[in-house]
Amino acid sequence: MRSADPSTCRTAAQDLPVDHTRDVFSVPNVITVLRLVLIPFFFWFLVFGAPDSGRNDAAFGLFTISACTDWVDGLIARVTRHVTAIGKIIDPVVDRLLIASALLGLYLVGRVSLLLLLVLVGRDVYLLYGAWVLERHGRRVSVTFLGKATTFVLLAGFASLIWDFPLVNIPALGTIDLGIAQLSLGGVRPLGSYIAYVGVAMSLTAAAQYTVIARRAYREALAEQAVAPHAIGEP
């Protein structure tokens, strides 16, 4: 009986793709962690920096770096095939933390309304709860194109608000009193405020989309769990 050629075996093994899904220390994950480290520095400059010390420029620079490297680490992960399980978890978490810190900081310095803060934070809490429920049933909803586009629009709007420039003059249309907050329509405002409004509309639409997808996945999980006990008893 002929034995296999060791060199042939080595070549065949080398041709198999390397599984990086369980890696922890990878370039994309390191970049994601660095993004996370930048968040408190950006928040400090925005909220506690002296108004005449260029705090808007510093906060804008740190926020922009953190936001842009989200695209960089995703690109590197796809090109190098280092898409890891932990990266799929921490990357969107860092995105949410970046958006939440920007929202809170902008609210504290008076550049966004309480209503905007409550709507977007409430939306994220709602989606996180849904993700947690699905995770308990072994399901996970992938990020949709609309979800990615929403994040991009919100980050662009917040970047402009943090920089507090450029300003856009739109004819004042009035003010809507919503009880807990007032919504001013028109006037001289940063371009980012209008981009943020578009982002809010997209965000709520994406939440509805995720709800439909998650409900379908939840029903499928329950159906599989109902069938499983019967399958175990089959010969």
C-alpha cells in the first residue's frame, strides 16, 4: 500500500483557507479598540474644553478619526479575510457608543434637542433588547444596507454639529412645542442639524426594518425549538 506523499499533503493543507473567525488579536480589532479609546477624549474636548481653546476643532478631529476608521477596519477585515466573531460584536457596539456620546455631548452644549437625544437613544435601547432576545434563541440579525447608511448619515450630521460649521440660513418657519422639547423649523443653523433630522428619519425606518426581520427570525427559532423534542425521539 503506497503512503501519501508528505509534500503533497502539506501543499493541500496550505491551499485550505485559514479560519480567522475566532481570532481576537487582529488588525481590524485593534483599530476598533483604538476607536473606542478615542471616544472619551473626544467627549471631554466637546463638553469640558474651553470655548476659546479650539475645542470644536479638537473634538471634530477626534470624532472624525473615530468615525472614519470604522470604514477602514471593515475594509481591512474584508480584504484580509480577518472577519472575526468578536469583531462582529464589538464593532457595532463601538458605533453605538460613538453616536451616544456625540448625542449626549451635543445635548450638553446645547446643539441638539432633548427630543432628538431621547428618540435615538430609545431606538438603540429597543434594538439592543431585540438583539439580546434573538441571541438567547441562537439568532442574530445582520446589519442591513439601510442600517449602514443611517449610521453614515448620523455620523456626518454629528460631525458638522460638533464642528459647529458650516452655517445654513433657511427661512424661519416657526416652532413646534412638543412638551418636553421645542422643535425650531428654519433659521440660521449648522448644516449638521438638517442632516441629523434626515438621519433620525432613516434611523426610525431602519428600526422598523430590523423589527420585521427580527420577528421572522424569532418565529423561525421558536418553530425549530418546538420541532426539536420530537426529532430527538425519532429512531
